[in-house]
Amino acid sequence: METIGKSIIRKEALDKVTGKAKYTGDYQSSSMLHAKMVISPYAHAKIKSINIQNAWKVQGVRGIVTGQQVPLVGEAIQDRPILAQDKVRYHGEPLAVVVADDPILAKRAADLIAIDYELLPVVNSPSEAIKPDTILVHEHLDCYKRAKHITPIPGTNIASRFKIRKGNMDKGWRESNVIVEDSYSFTPSDHAAIETRCSIVEIRSDESIIVSSSSQAPYMIKQLMSMYFGIDMGKVIVNTPLVGGGYGGKAAVQLELIAYLASKAVGGRKVKLENTREEDIITSPCHIGLDAKVKLGCSKDGFIKAAEILYLFDGGAYSDKGIDLSRAAAVDCTGPYHIENIWCDSFCMYTNHPYASPYRGFSHSELLFAFERTVDLLAEKLQMDPFELRYKNAILPGHTTPTQTKLNHSNIGNLRACIDRAKELSNWDEGQMVEVDKRFVRVKGASCIWKTSTIPSNASSGVIITFNKDGTLNLMSGVVEIGTGTKTILAQILAEYLKMNVDHIFVRMDVDTQTTPEHWKTVGSRGTFMAGRAVLEAADDTILQLKSVASCVLRTSIDDLIVANSRVFLRDDPTVGLGFEELAYGYTFENGNSIGGQIIGRGNYILRNITPLNPETGAGNPGPEWTVGAQVVEVEYDRRDYTYKLIKATSVIDIGKVLNEKAARGQVTGAMSMGLGFAARETFRLDQLGRVLNHQLRTYRPIHFGEHPEYAVGFIETPQLDAPYGARGVGEHGILGMPAALGNCLSLASGVSLHQLPLTPELIWREREGKSDLI
């Protein structure tokens, strides 16, 4: 292949490295007004009164909106007011928005809005939320509209419950000679994308609503605004330029709705609402937290016979995407292992924390921390090498998933090959623990990963290809370029299929929902798979049109023609043919007669054979494939003061087929870095009132330059037959096992089993010294 597998430079690279690339917040106009939100300083409180009189006195204020008479919103359960009504349920929840001539005036006025609160008790963890006598975050849960198959439990803090029931648990425990059981927890955290969320809304005189947003889901904005406000869907036009990182956090719809209300309050004028960093961390949706219990049983020779799992996800104050996250965790609850007897309950719990949205990996790095730590406990009890135990229990073609989907060589990668390669890259066989001196020791920890994409069965993706008169092509897709380079990959797929130069394919980077074909959402590592399939269909449509015109000109059968090198020519005589430039806008004969017209190819793809889960057993087919991998983290641990240095992180993933070598390595490396940040230091520090104490980058600390380890990335290629060129998505998978591998590593290094994140020296000290009750 000429293009597939090559490290093609990304189409938007020059604009990004020169600073010419424009993001939502970069757009300004003289007529634009600016909005600022008033956010709650408390996590749970009644709103006794809101006084906006002083805010109106600020010169330049054009409008003020409060939560009176705004609809309830939410994708699964409509439980969230756009602006708080009656009470606030999380620290940072927006209560009002001020619109003014510039952001400084808007902020000045917002600070003058006086709100009288009555504090309420706080639900500060999902374990606390599920207690029968705890306070309710939502007293009227039974009154909310909800989607089909969503079953909250009124009178509790349970937004949803998903069950997995596979095999016979009694039989599994009878066959188990060795049993381990433990609990795990971590609080919510932030996505920390470089670009904070931003939305610009204008309501025009023809009642069309123009939304510009840094979003991963422009078509969902269109759909939800139509549903919430009763607007014709065709009147909602969403523009999305380049997005400066999303990681799932920009899949939720929030600021767009507030900005719409703000524009409506000022007669439809264009209004810009842009988060500060503090607002982005606490006001907009966060990374979900988790309390978990895992119990595993295995035979004396190391075959896992039973798994009993409880996942309590911290959905925060509103269910939104937390329900989908808890469902995805149930689907892949056991990690990539062959286990016949499984019992799992996965709950989305209401708490008084910022509400959750997807985070790179869609609940899988979270569940794998709990499950993979327990697998290591099992290996320790068996006195077996951790990778040997994982290799022995690796899920294979012919096995079934927790949802009882039967696997084959196409829809499951080769986990054992990943383990072998990861051991090689990490030099695993030198030993897990190597003494440096009396103070320092080098230690390795392992984990295995898997993930399927639990997205709706009707999710679709469309692509349009148009020609320019010089024979070059334009490629249009609704995939949002969020930094993954997906649109360059789509150009590579098209170039390979048409056997042409990828530099002759121009890709439209921005998305306009009125003119760009729809792609459901840019989430779940689905861009390459779904849009790639749509590209191939559009390419077939293009080839047929090219051949149809060329066959008339060359007076031959379509079957005798080949398309390659930007030409259409005879199969048996390549010298006889026509260039794309002669066919792109139709062909004109010498006598002036013309045939054809501009060639416009179209293609679409919709997931096939996806079924809902049985509510009692969890049986069903939730996704098209399971991508598997193996990971290792190595640290140098200081036994004197419990500190550690990240030395090396290794990932080997069965990607199906590498489409762009450097892009794939970059995606996996970036995800590994995020996983180590999540594992080692990133978390919300919450006080007893549920307030986030570290809502600035001074105190909320991602991994910094100079703290990164060496990254080693390898790929196994077991093609997925229904994927474009056999490729599986890989945007998320580097993150999935990093927290577990680091937890396993540091547990061995410190001699104490670590069950919380982040894995800080303080946590190790507390566990070692028996001071786990200290904050």
C-alpha cells in the first residue's frame, strides 16, 4: 500500500504550529456581547432569594437571566435545570448569567448579584449516596422525563442500575480454591484540556439559531436544542472549528444552552460565553469518580472461575452521561479475561459533586484500576507471575464477553501476542523488582486492557467527496478534529482506495451542521471506524461516476476501466484514458457537446447488529469490536520517603492495522501520559461541604514537562474484517491500564496494597504507617 501505514503529516499541522489555527474563543466581532455566569459557592443549598438590582446598575449590562422558567435538560434523564432552580446541587453550579458589552463589565455585574442560601447536608461519595437513610439529591426523581430503558429508583440516589448475570455463581465459587476480595475508590477529577469550553450564539431575524461551539458533538447540540426549546431542527445551525482537546468533556451539552438563553434575553444578539479555567474545572462536567468492590475466585492452577463486582459511579448532581458511563463499565466489567461466572451491578449514583461526562476511555480506566488491582492480588496469593496469570486467562476467539457476545478472530484482538510483546519492550523477564541500592529500587507493574464502544445502534456517519476542476478532491465529514488527526486518516483511506496522491485531497476541518454530513459524535474511538467506512462507500460512488462518464468517452465497458493515479484508463492499455481534471466537471467533446457534471460522491455508515442489553442479565451485543492490549509501568521508588520517579511506560495494543504510524504512536503516548497523570496526582480535593478546593491549575496538577517517563509503544495487527483496512480505533486505549499498572507497581514497591487514586507519596505513607484515617 502506498499511503496506509505511512506517517503522513496532518492536514491541519501547519496552521497549528504557526498559530494560524482558530478555535471558538478566537472569534470576535464588534457587535458581539459577552456573558458571565454566577456560580454557586456551595455544593448543596436552598436558594432563598436572588437579587439582581445592583447588577443592573452596571453601565453596559444588556441582560440578566436566572433559573426561572427554564426547561429541565439531560440526555438520559431530564433532571438538570439549565440555571439552578430552588436549590443548587454542586459547587460551581450556574444560577444566573449576565450579558454585557464586554466580559469585564459582565463579570463586575455578576459579582453584584446577591443570593441568599440555606445550607443543606451534603452527599459526598457514591458509597454514602447508596445508604438507605442518606439525604436525597433529587427528591422528585419520579417526575423527570427519561429515555427508554432508563430506570432510576425514586426515593433513592440511584440514577441507574445495570446488571450482568452470566453463568452460575454458586458453581464458580465451588470451583474456586483461592478467593480474593477488596475495595477501591477515587474522587472525580478534571479533563484539563488546553482550550476551555466556549460557545457563541446568535438568533437571527429569520429565527435561525447560529451556534459556534468547542464541542465534540455539534449534531447532538442541534438535536437537543430542538428538543428542549421546541425549535425546528433545521433552524439550529452549529459550527465547530478546530477543538483544543476534548477527551470526552466536550461531548456534553451545557454552555450552548446557557448562551442561547443569554442571546434570547438581548433580542438575539450574538453572545459569547467562555469558561475561565476555574469554571471549566468545577462548573462544566468533570471526570467521573468511583467506589468499587471486586471479588475473584480461581482454581489452584490459576484459572479464574468467578467474578463478583460492584461499581458505584459518582455521577455527581445530575445524571447526564454518567448513566452511559456506568453502562459501559458493566459491559466490560471483568477486563479482557475468560470468566464463565459473573455477577456485576453497576450504578450511577447522585452526589453533590460536579456532574460527570465521558473521560478518555469512557469508564474503562476506572473499572480496570479496580479489576486489575484485584488480579494482581490474586497473582500474589497464587505466587504466580502477574503476566502469567493474565496470559492464562486471556480472552480468545470462541469465548464470550460478560454480555454473552461470542468472539471471533475479527472482533477480538490477540491479547496473548500483546502480552508477549509488552514483556519484551519492558524487559519484564529481568524481574519485577531490581535493587538499585539500599534506598532505591526499580519496580514494574502490569495490566491488561480492553474496550468496546457502547454507542447507540442508530449512530451513523456520512461523508461527501467533491471534485475541483483541476482533478483534486475535497473531503467533508462531520468528525470534529479534536487533536486526534482523524481527518488526515480519512484522507489516507481515500487516497489509498483511489490510488492517488494524498496531497491532492483537501479536507474540510470545521463542521457546519447545515452543510457537513452528520457524524453522530466524535467520541469512543469511533471516528476512523465509522467515518472510514463512509469514506470507502463515497469512494465507490465516486469511482462509479468517473467510470460512467469515461466509458462513454472511451466507448468501452465500465468493467474494462481502472481508476488510479488521478486517471481513468483501460485495464489492458493504461496509455488510453482520461485524467480526473477532464472528468471532474463532466466531459466536453470537440463538437461542444458535454456529458456528466460535477462529480459528487456520497457515503454513509451505520453500526450493524448492535442490540440493547437485557435488563436482568445484561445479555446483548453492545459494540462492533473489542480492542485489547497489555501495559507496563516502571518506577524508581525511594523506600525512605515513599517518593517515586516514573522511569518507563509501555503499551502494546492490537490496533488491527496501523493506518498512520506516527499518529497512532502519538495518540497512544498522549493517552498514556493522561493515564499517569490521573493515576499519580489528578483529583478533586473536596471538603466536608462538597466544595472543590483545587479548581486552578496552580493546585490541580496534571503531569508536567520533565516528569514524563520514557514511552514505549508497540502494535499487534489482527485485522478487523469489517473495519477500513482492518483498523481498530486507538485514540483512548493508551490510558486504560496506566492507573492499574502504576497501582500494581507501587503496591509491590511499598509492600502495602494501594486501593485509592491518586497514588501520591502521602497516600503510601498513610497506608504504610496506618494513618489512612487522616486527610
